Amino acid sequence: MDMQQPLTLDQAVLAHTSSGTTVEPPSTPVSMLMRQHANWTLMLHASAFVSDIQQQAQSSPRGDKLFSTNWIMPMAQRKLGSGELTLRTMLSLEPATITGRFYPELFQQGETAYNKPIVDGQHPHDFVMELAALYDLRLASHALLSLYAAPVGDPAIGPTAYPHRITASEDPIAALGHHQQDSTHIAFNVVTAGLTYRTMRLEASGFHGAEPTEARWHFQPSPNGVTPDSYSTRLTWVPTANISAQYSIAHLTGPESLVPRDNETRQTASVTINRPIGAHHDTTSMPGMDMTTPATGNWSTTLLWGHAKALPTNLIANSWLLESLLTQRRNSYWTRIEVAARTSELLIPAPPVETIVGHVQAYTLGYDRDYRIGPHLHAAPGAQFTLYRAPDQLAPIYGRTPFGAVAFIRFRLAN
């Protein structure tokens, strides 16, 4: 069974195929399995990478590792009263498939491993990435009221998080700007209300600002109690089926476990453009009928800015990202270009007071080829290469142009 492709913002909202309550362009293709059971529509999304990373900096290796990043998302929808109920969870085995509590990634920062800041590495996601209920009530033909509640979920900050974003869907490595852009996609005790009208959507969220701890397998008690202590708002604009833009602003209470008294304000802005390739409308085959030829490929691009300001130190970190993914039948090509502020935690030794030491540039090119290896299971062997440019203060440690390469196999459920 195939889901009808959304054409408008409200149809994309009702589909709920992105993380949290984010909305990508309605024309964005989604790989999933789908079936009908009684009054329920059941859907299953899943993706997994098995990757080997090799990195070189300052004439010496900076981290080689075999690991897997992965997630699976079951979802169920049905009519309830005058609206539509969606139940969704997202699970990951990364606490087991990423040993040592992080995988190597040059210049990456964020969260902790063994109670120390992670340097040159990306943390695994929690086993429970999301557990949420969503309810959508149509107020008028072009208006929709949406409610979202999740003991673990994604508040209204930023675009779709990188593990689920179409432009990053073939890239096995986290974006360097993750912690200025979309790291809140796993937060606790999230409640969100949203109003959609024609091409605009306004949302507000309350949630816990503290990031997940290193106890990745179970729900974690919040150090700040039960009541949400942080808040955010997001404005989304979807003028056509191929464009989605958002601006969001948030206040986070104690996001960093090592400095729990330091709060943070965060802003993000992004635009994603998606274009199916090869699809066209044919009105000549049968009078009065509009026949659509399926797309043979897809091209999507995201431009993203993230801004984080620590309080009360007023430490400001900005990051910029450009991602683009072109898929033609079984072949995918992508690039990711980033400029991200890095802090003095990367220095050896790290000083006691954290400061911004400069902006790292990262340039990535990647390719993979998709094969059907079983019923509803696809695999894509691929590789990507990243060239970095270090700022002056980090060049003595890393060299001016360190690099990293990843060979991987990507697995995905699809019809």
C-alpha cells in the first residue's frame, strides 16, 4: 500500500513522516512500509549504516573505527473523534553499535563520554529517541490545530534533525553544527501546540532543556524535576510543494551536564528545496484525466544557520551548513559544506575557561549505489571524503587541512 504524496503544508503535517513536528517540502520522497489493519494505518521506517572511518590530521591518525548508526520508526494513525491520532516511536541500537560512547569525527564537539567532554567525536543516540502521541484537528478547509506530547521527543526547534533530513539521508556522519542546529531532537517531557493556516505554521513548545546523559538505554531522571523548564517557538513557511523554510528561537535551561547552571538561547533558520526529477503530468492519454509519471530521481538542498549563546558567559557559537543530495534511479551523489565555530575544548591542554577559538570549514563529497537485496530491504555500498580547513589556533594540533574518509553500507526498508 502506498501513501498519497502530500501536496500542501497541511497534508505534510498530517503525514508526520519527519522527526517531531518538523515539516520538509511536501514533495519529499519517503521510504517506508505501509499497511492497513482495521481502522489503523501502520507505517514502518528504518535506516542503518555500517561504517568504517579513517582520519588523518597533523601527519598522524586521529581515530579509526567500525561502527553503526541506525534507527527504526514504527507509526500508527487512525481517525479519533473529529481529528486524527498518530502514535509514533523511534528506537536506535547505537548504544550497542557505537562502542566507547562515541565514534571519531574530526572537530566534532558536544555531550560527554565517561564524564568528560567529547572531543573529535559524535555521541550515540538514545535507545528511545522518541515516544510520542500527536493529534490533529481540522478547524477549516485550510486550518489545522496540532498537539504533540512526548516523554521523549523533538520540540519545535530547528529543521528536521539530520538523521531524518532528506538532504543528509545518505551521509552516515553527523553535521559539525549539530549542537547549534538540531541537537534538541531528543529532549524530555515535550509538549507542543501548533496552528497551520494555508502556507504558514506557528508552534510553541515546553520541554526539559538538559541534554541526554550517558545512560542511553533507559529514560533518564531529569536533574531539573518533572515540569518543563525550557521553551521554544517556530514559524514554518511552505509556499509550494517543493519548498519548506523555518525560523525558530528557544531558551534552554542547563543543556550541558558539566555546566548545569549555564542556560542557553538558540536560534535557527533554514530553507529546504526539493525537486522530483522525471515526474510530469500527462493529460493527453485519456480526456479529462491527469496521469502522473513517477519520478525517476530527486534533488534536494538545505541551507541552515544555527546560533547558540551561552548564559551568563555570553559565549556565542554560529554554524552554517549547505547540504545537497541528487538521486538518479539507483545512484546518489551528495555534498555537505560547513563552517562551524569551535571552542577551546579542542586545544591541548584545554584551558579552564571555554572560549571560541575559530571556525572550522568542512567540505564533503559522497556517492552510493542502491541495490534491492530482499523483500522490502535495500542496501547501498558507498563512500565519502571530507577535507577540513582548521583555523589558526587549531592548525598546530590538527594541521591546516586534515581529512577523513568513510566507507559504508547503508540499509533501508522500502517497497
